[in-house]
Amino acid sequence: MLRELRIENLLVIERAELRFEDGFTVLTGETGAGKTVLAHSLDLLGGGKARKGIVRPGASEAWVEGVFDLPPDWREADELAEIRERLPEEAEELVLGRRVSSGGRTSAFIGGRSATAGELRLLAEKLISFYGQHEHRQLTIASTQMAVLDSAGGRALETVFDDHRAVWAELREAEAELASVTDAGGVRDLDLLRFELDEIDAAGLDSAEKQALDVERARLRHVEALRTAADSAADLTRGTGGSEGIADAAARAAGLLGAETGKDGDLDRLAERMESASVELGDIAVELSAYLQGLEADPDRLREVEERLDLIARLELKHGGSVEAVLAHADACRVRIADLEGGAERERELAERVRSTREKLETTARKLTAAREAAARSLASGISGDLEELAMKGAALEVELVPLAEGPGPFGAESVEFMFSPNAGIAPRPLRETASGGELSRVMLALAGVGGRQGGRTIVFDEIDAGIGGKTALVVADRLRDASRDGQVIAITHLPQVASRADRHFAVAKDSESGVATATVTHLEDEQVILEVARMMGAGEDDEAATRHARELVSSGR
């Protein structure tokens, strides 16, 4: 449903803001006052082309913004997926905007973010059905005709359609899974995964090994320098050639100090430290001897260590930069290999699922076709009397189901074509080629009367009352009101009978005194509505009889 419409510098309107509600709304005004601005505004929001001269003289740009309720299938419609991704998940309304520069350039917005005119058209199909002389004549669009037919079929057809859509979704899912399993790259992936896993397994990696190898390589590379340092340190520690080493000197010093124990606390503490140093130096001397005995140059072992570390480095470079990452990659390879090796069986299972689901789709499509055929017969027979009441005597409507060459799709196995004959004896032709704007509007009104609701869309009628009056005008007015009972209908009208039936009334008035024509849009209430209906009857401001008649007309419609 349309909730708000804001217009700036469009044609004769400098600024206007209209707030809409459910039910029946009319827009009235004198000829040339600017009633068609509403039609132009909605056409722009629906992605229509901006005609030349649409920007108000003297303004740099025109702006139109509409606030709509979310379409009923907003969350499920596949064709709206990209638009949904750009809007907050918690969005409760859609704000569409269109800017037109004085030079003719346009830009589009959805939810305040840049969009394309094509995206606006896609949304408009879900939000607005426009009938009249304007560019967008929704009833001529195949998808809209199908929606009207399905709506006329009632709950029974809706149930069959829902079943069909569910099977279609199941088929798409099965086909996508099958495509992923039968991917031609799967065999190449399997070979690569096996090679990588074999290489890692053959390496026999351990997370602690690399650090130990680094230590061993450093020792082997510098064995001579290490031996010289250790040997010299050992000589100094234990002494050589009869000379006293620092270990023996420390032991002798500890003995001297120990002999004086108990005489001075400070010296006692130093004696303890010297004793500890003596013991430590003795241990170091022993360990240096053992170290020297085990320190040997081994070029073959150094080569082995270097090769092992090179292998680890290559694997790290290929698979994540660390031994842990390499081992994790090996685990992932095992899982993927298991999946791919089981792919043949999985492929057979999915192929069977696709086949059986296609059979189910054929079945649901046949049921949907049968339900549509029944709805089409009922719709065509039920509309004849309605067309005559709407001043279309002799007109007839037929509903043709055209099988799809490619077979069942998400919306069934056929497209829908409304065939229209405006007069008796004339062969029906496609409605999109035959009906004028006024005829199209009245056909839609007749369809609404036999159940052809618009699935949550706002229905807009422009010039539906062209060429009618009297009793027919009252019939049209009552039909418009009836069509709005469980939805929203907006009519641009010049007939007082139509205006008298509205739940909400806007009037457009034009002022040309400033030299530049300016139109204002006013929401009328109570007595203002009476006076506007009287004006539409052709009465002057002081015509009491016309005012009384207008009051009676409005009262009779409440």
C-alpha cells in the first residue's frame, strides 16, 4: 500500500505531501489544475521515463518520493533478492525516490541508496497497478494478468499454486546440489588433493620437530667454534699442565673462609656463596668434558638436517606458513577426498531426486493449469454483465492460457493472455492491443468485482470515468469503493458521483496570479468535501440547491 507521496517542483506543483490510508481515495480539481501530476509522480517512481518539461520552470530539479508497505512476498521473491540485500533486514517499509534535473537527467533511489530505473520497475510491479491513459498500463503485462486470474480463482487455486511453488523450490535446490557434485573440476580436485595429502603424510611432520632441527643444525654448522670455546673453558676451569684451574682455586678459597665460620656473620654469608660457586664450577667442569666428548663434526648429518628443514619450509610455504597449518590442511584434504570419493553415489541419488521432483512438478503444473482453466471460465462468464453496467455494452473478455514451450516454470506451465472485444461481432484480440485507457480501467474494475484483487498492490485509476455520466457514473463510483474494501484504490476523477464515494479526498487548485502557475494539493474534510463535490457539479459558491444535492450525494455514499 502507498502510505506517503512527496512531490517537489514537478510540473505545476512546487511542493506537496499526501498521506494515504487503506480504502478509496480520490484526487479532484478543475481541468488543467494539475491532477495528472499524481499519475506522473507514480510513473516516475515506477521507473518510467521523465518527459521533457516535467521540471517546474525556474527549478533546478524535481523530486518525487513514495513510502510503501513491503510487498506481500517481499521475503520470498527471488527477483527481489539483490534489492533486499541492500536494505536493512528489519525494514518494514520501502521508500522509493526519483530525481529529475532540469536538463533531463534522472537518478533513482531505494531506501535512500542509489538504484536503477529497472529496479524501480521491478518493485512497481509488486506495489502499484496503474490503469488509464498513462504510460504504465499494468493490466497489459502478462504477469499482472496471471495475478488477476489466480486471485479470481480464490483460495482453492492459491493452495495449488503454493504447492507448485514449493515443488519448484525443491527442484531448484536438487539441481543446484547435482551441479555441484557433477562439477567437471571435481576429478581434477581429487587428484590434487590426493597428491597434497600423500606429500604431507610422507613427510611425517611433528609440531615439535622443527625447533629441535633448528637447534641441531646450528650446532652442526658451528661445531669447530663450539669445540674450541668449550675446550678452552674446560682448561680454565679444571686447570692444565699442573696449573691450578678456577674450580680448584674456588675450592681452596671456600676452605679458607670455612675455617673462620661463626666469627662474623657477613663473612659466613660470603663463605656460603664461595662454597656454592666451588660446587657449581666443579659441575661445569664435568659437563664441559661430557659436552666435548659428544661434540663431533658430521657433514652427512648436517646435510640430512638441512634437507629436512627445506622440506618443512616448502610445505609451510604451500599450506599456511606453519607446521600446524600444514597438518590442518592435511585433515581438510582427507575430509574433501572422502566427499569426492563418495560423489558417484551421491550423484546417482541426486539425479534420481531431480527426476522424481520434475515428475512432481509436472503433476502440480497440471493441477494448476486445471484450476486456472476453471477460474478463466468463471472469470470470463462473470464479467460480461459487469462490463455492460460500466457502459461497455457488447464488450467481452476471454482468458487464454498459452502453454510455455520450455515446460513448467515457477509460475506454472502457461502464460495468461486476456483477449478483449470492445463490441459485439468483433473478434477478441489481446487486451494490450485493443483497449483504450478508459476501457482498460473499466475492465479492471469489472475484474475487481468478480474477485480479481491485486495481491496487496495499490490500484490507481486515471480517467476511468472518461465519457460516462449519470447512472453509469454511480455504478463506477460504487465499484471503485467496493474494490477498495480490502485494499487501496486511488482514482483521479472529474465526476462528482465518484468523488462522493471516497473515504479520503484530495483537491488540486491552481493559482496563476504570480505569473508562474502553481498548484496546491489539499486534503479535504467534512464541509470542504461537500463544497468540492458541488463545484464538480458545475455550481457556483452560493448555489444552495447544488450544495444540498452534493450533501445528499455524499451522504448516500457513506
